[in-house]
Amino acid sequence: MSSPRIAGAPISWGVCEVPGWGYQLDPAQVLREMREVGLVATEIGPEGFLPASPAELARVLADHDLSAVGGFAPVLLHDGAHDPVPGISPILDGFVAAGAEVLVLAAVTGSVGYDSRPELGEQEWKTLLHNLDRLADAAAERGIRAVIHPHVGTMIEQRDEVLRVLDGSGIPLCLDTGHLLIGGTDPAELTRQAPNRIAHVHLKDVDHALAARVRAGELSYTDGVKAGMYRPLGGGDVDIAGVTQILRTQGFDGWYVLEQDTILTEAPSDEGPVRDVRASVAYLRSVL
């Protein structure tokens, strides 16, 4: 079995596409700290964080001895009047030029942020599932694997919605252990049920009590993150060791991405988010 591939994501340093999310660290610091903790690759992060020019992106990553895994793409999938395929073409251009492998799709609501979402009708669900397969095909034509990321505050959040995607489309999953748990899905159970559909992994550990409050609507997702809902791997209530063991047993050879949503209210006065990332890297290496 090949050695596990471990990557980082800028949101573990508080870098996020949501307006007003929090203080945004400089890319050079984030990339430098990724290498310092032993990560070999990164997801690209939100638009504007790294250079849009494929050549410049490749140079910046090479300067920090990192490769590109791919990245997160929030897309509107359920609106029959909106075609999401043309909008991903520039993203795919950049991924191909940077040698990235994975397009991580999230089925956004059409509103800003992740704190509320509408109910979909049957036709909207048909449109969403059809668009997932269209996007997967468009990415595959460019040599990129598209995956769907169940995510709090998107149209694919709760357990029945995840299962509906598995039944109604062929797109692989991004197994995000944190968002699944918050949305009411046991990530270890899902891994056992559908290991052949998992092509990409986002590892998060979660404080179950805070996650339950978000699930119940007592806290918004954003407030849950601010309150410390995400913990360093091994410090929360997700069975990270169990999930990774199942994946390894099933021959998973994709990326394990350390992706723990963080909000910074100001520039860190100490070493900042890298402290938790370092702890997570150490824990993940110990279980792998």
C-alpha cells in the first residue's frame, strides 16, 4: 500500500471565501507554515488567496515546495435557469496548469454564507443531481476528479441528502468528517457503507456538544466555529482513527486534507493557527 498523502487547506489558518469571515493571514505565512509542519501539498483556497495566473500559481507553490491538491468550488446546482458548467472552466484551466487533481464541489444555496438554507422541491433535486454528473464529466474531460462535499449550510448537509446523492448520481464523495457529523451522519458508518464512493477526505475533529447545538439551530454555523467547535485531530469526538483505518483497509490512496475551519478575529499575537495544525499532523501520522 502506498504511503498516505497528507495535505493542508488554507481555512485551517482562517482563510475563507465567506465575506467578513475574519482576519485573513498573508499567503506567504500560510504556505511557509504548511511546509514547516511537514505538509507536502495544499488545496488552493478561495479566489484571490493565491495567484489566478496558472504560471504564477505554479511558481508560488514551487517556491514553498508544495504541490496543488485541487480546491473547493462553491457552485449553484439546483436552479434550472443556471448552468454551472461554464463557470468551472477557468477553475479547471488553473488546476490543469498547476497539476492539481481534485475539484471539491459544494452545492451552495444561492445566498452568502452557511448559516441558512432553503428547502428543495423534487424538480430542483433532479436538476441538482443531473448537474453533479455533468460537472463530474466536464472535470473528467480535463483529467480532474470532481467530488461532492456534504457541507453545513449547503443543499447537501443532512444524512438523507447525502444518501440521495449516493443513490441519484455517480459523483464520488469528499468525506468531510466534521461537516458530516454536524449534519447528522456518522462518518465512520458512511465510510463502511460506501468506501468505493470516497475519493477525497477532509479530516476535522469536532466538539460534539457544540455540533449538536448547531444541528439544533441553537447556534449558527459561524458562531459554532468561533466557539471552538473544531478541535485538533484526536482532541474531539470524531473517530478519526476508525475512519482512517477503514479507508486504508479498503485501499484508499487519495489525499487526506487537514481542513479545520478557523476564524481569526485579529492578527495572532502568538504562533496562531499553526499550533493546532501541528498537533493534527502529529496525531494523523500516529494513526496512519
